[in-house]
Amino acid sequence: MRNLLQSLTRRPDRPATSPSTLAPPINDMQVSIKTPAEQEQMRIAGRLAADVLDMIEPYIVPGVTTEELDRRCHEYIVDVQQAVPAPLNYRGFPKSICTSVNHVVCHGIPTPEKRLKQGDIINVDITVIKDGWHGDTSRTFAVGKIAPAAQRLVDITREAMWVGIRQIRPGARLGDLGAAIQGFVEPQHLSIVREYCGHGIGRIFHEDPQVLHYGERGRGLELQPGMIFTVEPMVNAGKRHVRLLPDGWTVITKDHSLSAQWEHTVLVTDSGYEVLTLGAAER
């Protein structure tokens, strides 16, 4: 998820459009290869994270508060799944999930004051820890009936995630994912957030590699079987620029345009990929 990604420092000596602007040199990355036993642990954690989203979907209705959604998810993770909500107290984050409504791009903090209304869109970002392993996924939900433009944004963002995932196979480069997502989104007059990205995941919430959602084919880390990382494009209806609010977490679009995000945790297999966070309806 969502992921509680940290903003990455831009280097002023490089143009803002460079695929390497937000990424460390490839040789600096410490990318772990998960063993078959570790992959199985990640399957369990990923399925649990997806189950939380399946559980909470019926409660995403006009009138509910984001605090209520957080409470239900927390109780389900802790009491039913016997797992740990990874965001809670992570670097000081005060809640168990992230709820990003309308022009909030990511890391929205659930509150009793934020009550959903008809026509909103909300991204719910879930990360659970089970037996020390993290499963991370998010979906953007419609609150009641939403405007056609909002539905278009949600649908294109979901498909953008899948466009990137379909590039994953041994020998592909991370730049292939980013280029595919960028080539799909931008011709549709939408923009991709560049300050936040996908990430490696395992026993550590956020580890290498950093997975940009824009870039150039043939560039970046070469994928190998056993790598696990998230693909989670954030797409804005307006311009791509974002602003971090004074709470130190909530990221919004600068122009207050709508933003959507979808996220899966993905394993690189010998022949392609395996999505570890599919919902029950997709398994």
C-alpha cells in the first residue's frame, strides 16, 4: 500500500523527467530473492491482506466514517486473522489502514470526522504481517453511484496496474513496467504520480527495489525468479503534482483533482509472475 511509501529525494542535477530521478543506482539496490518456503509465507500474508479488502467492501457506503472502516479492519486483522496491521505505529503512523478519499493520493489517515458521501472514491490500503511476513494491497472503491469521469479514472488506474504486472517475467527490466504503465495512462489525458512508487516487500515492509510507474524500456533492474514487489500506480485526473500535508503523511493532488490507486504484491516466477494478493473472486 499502500504502502506508507517515503518521498524520495530528487537530485537537482538531473532533469525531472529522467527515469533515474527517483531511483538509486542499480548497483546500490539490495534485492532479496525469496526461497520457495519464503514465497509460501508471502502467499499466506498476501491472501490475508486481500481478504481484508473483501471483508471491508460492503461497509464502504455513504455515511460511514473512515475511522469506522479502520476499526473494522483492525479488529478483523487482529481478532480473526491473528495477524498484525503493519501501518499501525509504523514510523509514527497512527492507524491500521490508509484511507485516501477523492483528491488524497495516498497515506490518508482515518478519522471520525471524515464521513464518506455519495459520489466519493476511496482507496483503502491494507498491509498485514503474518508470522513476520508482509502482504500489501489496495483498491479504489466507489461510494454509491459515482460520476462517469470518476469511474473512468478508477477503471483506467486498475488496468494500468495490470498493464505493468503483465510485463513481469525473468529477464524483463523494471523500466519495462514503468514504460508500459506510462504508455497506457498518459495518452488518455491522465497523469502518473512520480514522487511515490512500488517497492520490494518481505520480512521488511519497504525494501528494494523501488518500482517506478513511468520510465524507459530496457532500463533498470533485471528481474529474477523469487523477487517480490508491489505494483501500485497512482493516477491523477489532473496534473501529476502532489503536496504533502502538515500531518507528515497525507499526500494530495496540488490541483485538487481526483486521484486513484490500485496495488498488488507480485512474485516473479520461472515463467512469468504470480499475483499474491488476489481477492476471493479472482482466485
